[in-house]
Amino acid sequence: MIGTIISAIVVGLIVGALARLLMPGKQNVGIIITIVLGILGSLIGSWLAYQVGYSNSNGGWEIIPFIVGIVVAIALIAAYLAVRGRQVSHR
């Protein structure tokens, strides 16, 4: 169980980081929010991939759910930024 939680956090960090790298512009999002949105993106992306009929019949690394997870994480980060609003720092 602990291994599953740690794996979800690591995958969420990777998916969230890749999503932020692929998004244009600068996102003012903390690492915890990145991990949470990455985990959600990964879970929703995997669910969506399997709902449309994806099956990993050859075994190995499941690249399609991973890519869909990144796309979903990008959408979640964009939605988060839209809801929170962009903060402008005044110096």
C-alpha cells in the first residue's frame, strides 16, 4: 500500500511537471498543486483511455494512458489557473 502511494506521487510529479513544461507561458503553480493535478490527470487520463477501448495486450509500459494523462493534467492546470486567476507580483 505504501509503495502504491509513493508510486502515485512519483507518477503525479512526472505527469504534472511534463504538463507544465508543455504549457505555453509561465504558470505560477506550486509543487504540491502540480503533484495533485498530475495525479488527478494521470488517473483521469488512464480511465479515459480504457473507456475508449485501449488495451495493453502486449504488456510493458502503457504509453497511451500516460500521454492522455499529460493532456488531462494540462487541462487541469489551465482550469486551476483560470479559477484562481493570475497573480501579478508588484515590485
